[in-house]
Amino acid sequence: MTELATLDLRRLYLFLDFDGTLVDLAPTPDAIHVPDDLPTLLAGLHDRTQGRLAIVSGREVAQIAHFLPTFPGAIYGAHGAESRVDGIDRPHPLAGSATVAAVQAAAADLVATEPALLLERKKTGAVVHYRAAPTKGPAVRAALSDMIAGHPDLVLHASKMAWEIRPADASKAGAVQALMDGQPDDVRPVVIGDDTTDEEAMEVAQTMNGICIRVGEGDTIAPHRLDAPSDVHALLRRWAVQP
Ligand SMILES: O=P(O)(O)OC[C@H]1O[C@H](O[C@H]2O[C@H](CO)[C@@H](O)[C@H](O)[C@H]2O)[C@H](O)[C@@H](O)[C@@H]1O
């Protein structure tokens, strides 16, 4: 932590995941708690980094804006499929498409067979959560895999106690690449995340002399690890008071 805390914040671009990194995981997507001091902390970091602060989440941009309405930085949502940068929204071409509607309808049929499953609809895909039915993971994976079989523009990835369908050309790596484009050579990306799609962002950050921090358990390419969102907050607080 000390080694990380002494990095010069003015030469970093911070890429922060949301669930499991800035907020603790909860039984359902709506049940998360945003700590009262998080918005102020993020606003301070935005100033300190001269605007080099982004949230890169699996959630949609609108969801992040709902939970953090005063967040001043860039937001990439739906695993990089959509963005809001400097107030400009960039939707994905698949948003609201017949392809997505068909997949969501099939996912709804699946969830109707098991009340403990939860369907989360996104404009660009669908998530089936099995946190309340942990043994159903493999069956959910198989069913969603079948659903996208005829759709090469969609991919399936593992999330925490969930399987998610997203556009094949969307990734958190793309978000890091887009925001780092044009940055001065001595600015280093910092990726902090807890999940598989964060690892894709870490891979690209490492090609840019980046710093990667994994939150919680799990295989990772990150050389640094923090145990929980509370430790992430502690690091962010130390950065926020750098002289
Ligand atoms: O990239 P992230 O910001 O970490 O978003 C990943 C997914 O997070 C949410 O699901 C996860 O968190 C829920 C709330 O803690 C939890 O109930 C669920 O089991 C987790 O998978 C969100 O609902 C998804 O849309 C995001 O893709």
C-alpha cells in the first residue's frame, strides 16, 4: 500500500471498476450501498489528477450516474460498450437492436424456469445472476452459450455469480485504450478491479507501463492486491491528500 500511495497522482490516469472495487458486492445489483463520502473522494481525485479519472464498469453508464450523480470523470459502461465522456454519450450500435431483444427474450424464458435466477437487461445485452441459486451456474452458462450461438457479434463472459452477454467488440481494454489515447508519454494508467473483465483492462494497461491492482481473490496478472473496497478507499484517500 505504501509503495502505491507514494505514486505521483499528477502523472496517473485512474481507471476504477465499480462493483467489488468501489462498492461492496451485495445479494442483488440494486442492493449495493454507496458510502456517503465516496462522491467527495472521487471529486477530489478528479481535481488532483487534472481530470484523469474514469469509472469503467460492467454496469450501464446510466446506472453509474444514478449511484454517483455528481461523478465528474469519464464513464465507460456495459464493459466498454458505451461511454459518457465530457458529457457526450456514445451508445453502441447494438443498443436496443432486434438481436439484443431476441437474446433477452430467451434469457427471460430461462429465468422463468427458476425463480432464484435474476435477469438484468442492458441495452447491449443481458446478465443472468445465479447468486441465489449457486448450483445453477453451469446450466446458466450452457443456456446462454446456446442463445448466442447464431450471433457472432455477441460474446459470453463470467461475472461474479453471473453469466453475461455483451457485444463482442466491447471491452474494458478498449475503454482504457480510448482514454489513454493522446495522453502525455509519462502518464501511467492505473487499473483497479476485481473481476475477469478488469483483467482485460489490466493487460492493455501493462503495455503502457501501467499499474494494476486486483481487489479480492482470484487469479490475476496484477502485481498488487487489495483485500476489499475498504482498502481501495483507504488508498484513494491517501492519494487525495498527497502534498
Ligand atoms: O464491472 P463492475 O462495475 O464490477 O460490474 C460487474 C457487474 O456488477 C454487477 O453485478 C455484480 O454485483 C452485484 C451487486 O453487488 C452482485 O449482486 C452480482 O452478483 C455481481 O455479479 C452488475 O449487476 C452487473 O451488471 C455488472 O456487469
